[in-house]
Amino acid sequence: MKVVQSLACAALIVFGAATAARAEDAHVSIDNFTFNPPQLTVKAGTKVTFANHDDIPHTVVSAQNFKSKVLDTDQEFAFTFTAPGTYKYFCSLHPHMTGTIVVEASSSPTQ
């Protein structure tokens, strides 16, 4: 019985660590010719995944540093924002579609 309890505790610890790691991830949905949310604020080091839920292709392009391939329905593109700043992006196929990612400095504990 102790072995089962130990395994269950280990599984909870591993699951908790995976959940904590995912807390740094953020998502932007592409639907009805819009990016939702249109503006997202994240900490440096956050991976943002853009998911196309429209029934037509879209792209995610930032003049500063990233460009997706054409995303068909339910395809995704992810980018990790490492530097603080404001990143404006758009769909190169539908330039009226725009969004902004604001990246804040990550808070690190002082030693």
C-alpha cells in the first residue's frame, strides 16, 4: 500500500510541475477574421501559441521577429517571447487583422 501511495504522490508532484511549466504559456485564437485577445500581456519567456479556428487560411507576422507559415484550419504557430517590448503583428493574407503582444520583464527572485 505504501508503494501505491508513494507512486501517487510522485505522480502528483510530476503533474504539478508540468502544470506550473504550462502556466507560462499563452494562447491567441484566430476566428472570424480576428485575433482574440487582440492585445495580450505576458512575461518574458512566455510561449504564445496562435491557433487558427477559421475555415480559411491565415498567417501571423511581426515585422520585428517572427513569421508563421500559412495556417489552415486548426493549425497552430508558437513563438517564445524572450525580450520585453511591444510586438505588433498581423495576418499577411488579411492585413486588417492585427494584434499586439506586450512582453514585460520576468520577475526573478533576488538573491
